Amino acid sequence: DPHGKFSIDPRFGIIRTRKQLDHEAQSVVVLTVQSQLGNSPVYSSTQVNISVTDINDNPPVFPTKSDKVTISHTQPPGTAVYIAHAEDKDSGLNGAIKYRIASKQSDAFGIDPNLGVVNLTRTVFAEKQQEYTLHIAAEDCGSPPLTSLLMLTAINLTDRRLDSLAVKIVILDINDNSPSFVSSPLSYVMEDVEVGFLVHHVIAKDPDEGRNGHVTYHILSGNENKSFVLDKITGLLTTAQFLDHEVQERYRLTVVALDDGSPALSATQVLTIVVLDVNDETPVFLKQLYETAVPENRDAGEFVVRVEAVDRDAGLNSLLRYEILPGAGYEKFKMNSDSGELVTAASLDRETQEVFSIKGSSCHDLGSPSRSSTAQLYLTVLDENDHSPLFTKTHYQISVTEDLEQGSAILALSASDEDAGLNGEVIYSLIDDTYGAFAVDSVMGSIITTKALDWETKSQYTFRAVASDCSTHFPRSTTVMTVLIQDVNDNAPKFEQSYYKASIWEGQSPKTDIIQVFATDLDSGLNGETEYSILSGNENATFLIDSARGILATNTGLDYENTSSYRFLVLLASDRGTPSLNSTATVLITVLDVNDNPPVFSSSEYHVHVKESIPIGSHITEVSAKDCDAGTNAEITYTIISGNERGHFCLDARTGSVNLTKTLDYEDTVKFTLVIQAR
């Protein structure tokens, strides 16, 4: 007891406390007690264990009195959003802590009483409430000290100790809502409004908060000509340039509403802007001058012409009425005010008046105020058809060359008709077969080649041409056409073969014929006369060719051993036209071998030294000869013609190898001289 917290009665051994005990500082005290009998020098001792029983004298304590936590409003129910934790220095039930929410603004949260974990009981939305404050109480399970067992049933719960914590839970909004348009997708505007006129107010709503709900507006498409400006903040759509109903009646703008969230969400709307018409366009005739013709001697009511005007306005502003303004001759015609059709009011006589020029055909719209314009009518009275066409010649003849290009005009026919207008217009045609070589321009009368001409195929054409008009009551006029085709040098000589092969024995005398080549030319005269020549491959003038007949012959003697073949000998066949045309052919001449060369040994004498002791069958030497001829003419056979009368040696007839067949004896014969023939 170093701190003097206990005392003991020395006579009766009663231990008493002298100071306040603290279970939290020391829960067990071990005292050593000594006893002495009288003045005896002998002591005895014992240990006394004293347990300090805990009482509920310490409250739970939170580390802070307030706290703040932020969560996303998309969390599902059951999500833990906060853990409350308090400390109690007591032990047992006195130190066991229970948690509860003492006061709350919503049923959105619950707490685990043992662990202090705050959970979501339902999904919360920042759009409805952005902040919640929870007052969390931490309460121990202790009771005051018991003086009697009988007091167990009378524990007052108000004696329990507690602490509280205020937790602010902030709900963070995420961008989970796209803007939604609430403004109309249709708007109307008059075409004559000024630049800057307010056309439409684009409105979109976004239920998100803060930047997530801040909407800006943009035009994605449909405004390529930049007719409108959209304020991205206010959504006010105004005109950026003058509108014109006649140019464009409506615009389809694709508008996007974009929030400032991350990532940003958007919505689109197709906004249709209808441009309303005002009567600002004057009717315009499709023509300022209408020219037409009307037959003479027809009954009244004959259709003459239909005038037409357009008004780019719409509705009544574009509805037109037509009329003839007073003027010379206008009484002979009348006009339908709705359709603009002009008809005769009486029969017309060309001999009385051939031309009517009406300077006042008018139209006006039904707008307010009305707008109008005028056009001029020029009417020609047509003559009746009472004449037939006549050619200036009854026969035409012309010569052309066969190389005339397709589509060339070779002759212009001429025929005339005394009638007027269409009755006097001559139409030309061909009535005989031209073999597809010629056609006629039906209006101009030009004879035109329709394909390439070929003198070799046809040298003359004869056919008839016809001149007619639109009448079916009068005979047609005809003329005869003769076209003579002149030959041109358009065909090159052509060899019968492009590649010739021939052979000749060597040693033939010069001017020996080898082969005759042939080339044909489809042209005529000098254009078809063929001449032959050697173009290349005859650099040493070994060969010559008959220029007229194409016979190829030797010009010098040929030697197979010098040149066995002549390749790529190119022949040229040319005609005598201007310019000259030609073609080529290739000849391969093979020189045949004649046995005109004897074999020749590589050496005229062979000296060999051998020992008399070499065994039979030993190789002595080998002779070799060469022959410049070819084939069988160069195949050599070797024989011993003298010096081997006793048969000591044998000779391989094909290889020239000399081998020993009998034993040699120096004392018998010192030297052998063999004469070997190569054949």
C-alpha cells in the first residue's frame, strides 16, 4: 500500500479504506499483512487480495460534439453512411454503450444500437432535401451502487450516463437528370420582321441542383445560312438576318439543351419556325415576250398560246388574274382570266394580216394592295402548205479518201420550198441502203459518214436522197448520190508467219536459197506492193534476201564450227505507199554440221615410265583427242594399230585409257612404242 489507501486495526485486524478508491485506476489491490504475538521476535504474514468493484461513475464520451459527412444521393437503402463511436472508462455493463438517434428530421436513417453504424433506410434525393442533422446519443448500461439485494427491481434508468453527437449529413447531387424541353416545338414569324426580332423562347428544365441543373442552349443544325441567333443562357431565339417566305417557308432547327454536369447531359428538340407570307412579291411572267403561230382560216376559239406568271407569295397573295390590254388587233383574241389561255375570237386571214403584236398582256394578284405586271405577245399567222421541196441537182457525185474520219461531212444537199414557216422547212432523208456508211442531217442536208470507210471492202456507194416537208399531199423530191472511195495506204504488209525456222548444211556455196517468206498487203497499186529487207541480225552480211520475192539465201559460206545458228534475224516487209507501212518477222536459221574435221590428239607423243614390278591391270596412261564437229561426227574411237604385238597392253576405245594386261620384264623389253589411232 504505497499510497496509504488502507489502514488496519492492530488488535482486531480490521482493514479499512483511508482514501477514495478508483476502479478505473486500479481494479485489484494486493496487501501483505504481518501479525506478531506480544513482543515475540517472530512474525507471520499473509496476503489479502482486495477487488475494487466498479460503479457507474463515468459517462460515455464522443471524441467530438459534432461531425459532418457527405454522401451521394444515389446510394441504395442499407448503405452505411457513418459510424458513431464513444468511449466509456467503466467496465462491464457500466462501460457497455448503446447508440440511438435521439432526434432526426427524417425517417431516411437508422442506427445499429450496438455498433453505432448509421444506415440509409431509403433512397434520398438531393432535389428534395440536401442536408439532414442527426442527434446521436451514446448511453451506458450501468446502474448506481446497490446497498441491498432488495433494490434490484428499483433501478432508475435515469441514472444511466450518456453523451450526444450532432452529425450533419450532406446529400451530394449527381447529374442524373437530363434537361427536358417545356417550350413549344412550333413557332410563327412574319417574313417582314426586322433583324433582332424575338421569334421564340426556348425553355428546358433540369431537376438537378447547382451546375447539374444549369442549362445552356445551342443550335445543332438547320441554321446553316445563320438566319437565327440563340442566346445560350436565356434561350431567346432572334432573327440574325432578313427572312423571306419566298426563299424559305420554314426552318427546322435542331436545338440542344445542355447542363453543366460532369458528364454533361443533354436533350434535343426539333424547332419548326414557319415564315408567314406578306404580299411583297410582284407577279412575274415566265417570259416577257411570247412568240407563237396560229394557222389561218380556223374557226373562232382556236387555241393560240398560254401565258403564265408566277407569284412567290402564298395564299391570296399568289392567286393571279389575266387580261388583254387594249391595243391594235386585240379584238380578234380573248383571254381566260384564270388560266391565261389566249384563243382566237374570229377566223384569221394571213393575207390580211400576218403578224399581231399585242403589247399589253397583264396579270395581277389578289393581295392587298394588289401587284401586277405585263408581257408582250407576238403572234404569227401560218401559211397553208401548197408547195413541195425541189433539189437544185438531180445527181450528186463526190470522191473521198477511205481514211476520212467518222462523222465527217462530205457534201451538203440543197433543196428549197416556197412555203412559209414549217411548211417551207425541208427535211432530208435517205431511202436506199448505204451499208451503214452514211447518214444525212435531216435539217441541214449534210451527208455524213457514220463509220470508217474501207476501200478494200467497198469502193463505191450509190443511193438516193429525199427532200420532204410536213405535207402529206404533195410528192417528195429525190436526187441520186454517188460516192467514190479512194484507196489510201492504211494496211501494212502482213507476214504469213511471225516466226520462221530453217536449216542449211555448212559448207554450201554462197547464194544458196534457204527459205522463202511471204507477206500480203490489202491495199492497191503502190500501196499494196511489198518489198523485203533484213532489218537486224545480219551484221556480217552473212545472208541476203530477194526484195521482190522474199527468198532468203546465203551470201557467204557457213561454218558450223564457227556459228551453229543465227537467231533473231528480223525481216522487214514494206509497201511502197506514202508514208510506207511495214511489219516484221523473225527467222531462226540452224547450220547443220558436216564431218569436215578429223580428231586431233592433245599431244603427238606420250612418254610414260613404269616399274617392271607393277601388277597386271594397272593404269599406264590416258590419251585424249578432240573433234570440232558435232554429234556422231565428233564421237571418237581409240585403237592401237602397232607396237602391242605381244599383247602387254589394252586400250579403252571410248576413254583412251591404257592399262597393263601382261607382266613386264625389264630384262626382256626395256621400251614399248605404241601407235594409237583416234578415229
